[in-house]
Amino acid sequence: MDAEMKKIIVAIDGYSSCGKSTMAKQLAKAVGYTYIDSGAMYRAVTFYVLRHKMLREDNTIDEERLREVIDTLTITFKHDAETGWTETFLNGENVEKEIRRMEVANWVSAIAALDFVRKALVAAQQALGREKGIVMDGRDIGTIVFPQAELKVFVIASAEIRARRRVAEMNANGLDASFEEVLANIQKRDRMDMSRKDGPLRKPDDAVELDNSLMTIPEQQAWLLEQFYRVVKN
């Protein structure tokens, strides 16, 4: 990227399993920006909850225990030189593979809906973006975390297509998953993400929408690069 071009914040929002992370990672790599996976941050907290048995027998979350520790959790991202991608660390431990499991996926929307969790992670995300030059994806990046972002993208695709993509991704990572289970999880997460009180999923008024249902990864990357350079060159 031309060093004289202005640095911006790129916010990529959309439904679960739309390929937002893949798009964001590739864009960041192509233009020399830092990629921040906000969803991985919520998954890391969810993994912590599951590991430390903060779910009660009646399947409710022990919010009091989680509230006591939320500000002590450190979530960082490190670039893997071998794979070229960014991996998620929780309190110094690489949890990238663990946070992608179905058990985490089944609980992440409920954890993300807790107001004190969102408050803590939004503050952490905003701190990461102070210097700009970042690409962040999630559910409320363009509406809550960075409403001032210069480029906002909202990604959509049918639930069935998203489920097939998710199953393929999980199988490629050695994780077992059935299409029916993943589809039900995606539909449940859509309902929870759109109806939660704090930071619900919605398209920012000034976002450009991308339906990538029938697009290849190279096609959507070319589209995203075009949107990026349209903004930074103006």
C-alpha cells in the first residue's frame, strides 16, 4: 500500500458464518493493516466460561463469577508466520482451535449478549483501533465499536449456504460437525444476535452491503479491495 495513503478503520459486520473473518484477514494482509477478530474475543470469553464451569445445571450462566473476572482476561492476537494468519490467545495461551468448536459456538451469542461482557470487550476493541490502520469484523463494529469507521461493509448470505461453508471449515480443521446441527446453530445465533439489547446486529446506515452467497473468495476479495481503495484515495 502507498505509504502516503491515509490510514482508515475498516468495519466488516454481518451474520455468523458469512465469511467475514476470511475477508477481513485477506484484506488486512493485502494492504498491510492489522486484523482484529472481534468474534474471536467473545469466543475466547465463552471458552473461559466453559473451561471454568460457569454454566449451572439449569443451563444458565453464572454471571456473578464471570463479572468478577472479566476485567482480568487478556485477549491478544499474534501473527503466525508459517500460516500467514492471526491466532487468538487467552491469557497467553493459544486457543484458536478450541474457540472454533461447536460447544463454544452454541454459547457465544448468549455470552456476547451480557452487557458487562460487551462493555469490557468493546473498550478493548476501541483501544486496539486508536491508531487506525485496522480491519475488524463482528456484529456491531460499524454501529457501536467504530461508528466513525471510514469504510463499513455489511455481509449477508443465506443460512443454508453459511451452514455448508461452516461445516467445510470445521471439517478442514479436524472438527466433526453435521449440516443440520450447524444450520440450527446459525439460525439460533441470527435470532439472538438481532434481538439482543446491547449492540444488536443491524446494517449501519452508511454501510455498503455485500451478498456473497454466490461469490468465490477471490471475487469477494477483489470487490473488497475496490471498496478499500475507493475510500483511501478520496
